Amino acid sequence: MATEIRIPKLGMSATEMTLTEWMYADGDTVEKGDVIYTVETDKSATEIEAQAAGTIRTTGEEGQVYKVGDLIGTIE
């Protein structure tokens, strides 16, 4: 079963953020705890870790703004 990669809720006021960089390409293998992408709000940049091990499938695009909870990929 695939693990969804979603834009996280960071702080009380952030409702959307920019996906700044994927650390792995689509199809790469990741381990739980690896930093897989970074997001940026108007106040900070944050590295997000993988919640599972497997093959990453990216659907979100770098430079795009997403709402908290948006699906940007999966780990299969």
C-alpha cells in the first residue's frame, strides 16, 4: 500500500507553501527518515522527511504553491 506525501501543516497561520525542491527523482528509492523535499512559507524553509521506505513517485512540481494537505506524491 502506498504512503501519501502531502503538504504538511507547519504552524498556526500557514495555509499554503511553495514546494522548493525534491531531494530525490521520481522512481528513486528512499528510506524512512530521509529528507525527501523542502517547502517554504513566507517565514521559513523546512525539510520534510519520508514517513516510509520505498520507491518515491512525485506528482508535485518544484516552484508551485500548494495548500496544506495537498497530495504531491507517494512512496510505494
